[in-house]
Amino acid sequence: MHDIKPAPKHLLERLEAAVEIARETGAMLLGARLETRLSHTKGLNDIVTEFDGAAERMIVGYLGHRFPEDRFLGEETGSSKEEGTGGRWIIDPIDGTVNFTRGMPNYTISLAYEEEEGVPVVGVVFNPVQAEMYTAVAGCGAFLNEVPIRVSTVDRPEEAIAFTSLPHRTHALAGPYLSILQSLFNQTREFRNLGSAALHMCYLASGRADAFFEYGLHYYDIAGGMVILTEAGGAYGAFLPEARIPDNGDCIATNGLLQSWYTTEIRKVLSRLPV
């Protein structure tokens, strides 16, 4: 376990602001009547609602006012600007939009702040339905509702519970994915899918499961969870040795103790598949 140190003032300010706007955004989403949560398709099995855009505008507006020097990358609006003296916010206003539209509880607001591209140093993931706020600053530990969290101590694959999701948005990956799933099914305990990659990362960080793997994620899906997971003692990486998150969204994340095993097994399956 690494030493916990006080957060630098500029990161603590951003953490506090992110927590505040995540709560405000969550309250707005909780207040949306189910019959108004209408969606339209923006890609294969990829939907968006008016609330995604409204939530992102709320977040960018608030953080942009607090930190005018910062830049933004949002799921719905893309990059706000290329230049700025501050860092960059990575925003997923509703991770788990399908759950949100159907009244299921597992959707989150996911925020991350980075000073170096691809290396988030502040993470905030909020599940408004369950009132669970996950937070982390690099080097300062990970927390759930201000209580420190740690990954599980499971180190045997046969005892491992993993989160995963079918590649609904890229059907061509179904074959490789099912090959991976079958191999891991024969060697591990159980699988779960909550419908939110950010929530998967946070549940992993809090010891509720031991691994997570998924094809084709976007950086904004997991940026907040990346720093929360690592600060809780976990690890993450890409499916293939030459790939790098966030450039590649094929993610393997674990409690750290199982990282080598899951990575080796997934790569072993992929190496046997026809090119």
C-alpha cells in the first residue's frame, strides 16, 4: 500500500468542484421523469438522450467558470479547445444511458482531470440513485463517500468475479469476445454486467469484484475510474501488448493480484484466433 499524502491545492480544488457538480448533475437526472428520458440512436446500439447533452453542458459550464484555463473532452461535445494553460477534463455525463432511460439504477456521472494526456490525476464517479460518490487524487488514495477503499485480496482465478460486457457496438468482435469468455468461464467463478464501465471500475476499486474486461471502450468511459482504481491498489492495461489506453479501448482491469493472469489468458486466446 502506497503512502497517502495530502492532495496538492490545485488538484484538491478541482476534486471539490467535480464532486459538487457531479451531485448537482445527479440531482437533475434523478428528477427526470421516466417518460421524458427519450433516446435516439447515434450508432449501432449506442443511444443518447437530451439529458446527456444537458448534463454535459451543466458540467462544462460550471467547471469552465471555476477553471477558465482548463480544457474539456466530453462524450457529447468533443474537445472544447486545443490550447489552455490548465489541464483537461474528461467527461462522461451519463455512463450507462440505457440504464438511465429504462429506470435502472446503475448509471453514473464520470469526471476526470489530467495534466498529461492519458494520465488522469483526479477522478470522480457518482452513482446518483445509490448516492455513492467515488473519488481519488493521484497519490492520495481512493474513497467511497469519503471512506477509504481498497481492491480485493482475491489472488486465485477460480475465486474471481469479473465484470464484462458483450461488444454490442461492434458485432464483428463477438467471435473473439465469446472465445475469451468461454476460456475464462472455464477457469473463474462468475461474471457480472452492470451496464456502466465507470461503475465496473469503481466496484472493482472497492473490492466488490476482482476483474473487469471489455472491448471497445472510449477514454471518457473509464478515465475517472482509472485513477480511482489505481489509487485503490488495482491495475489496468490493454488487450494487446502494443496497445495503450486511452488510444485503445480494449481494457483489462483487476485488483492487481490477478492482472498478469487475466492479461496472459486473454492474449493467449487472441493469439490462437485466425488473423
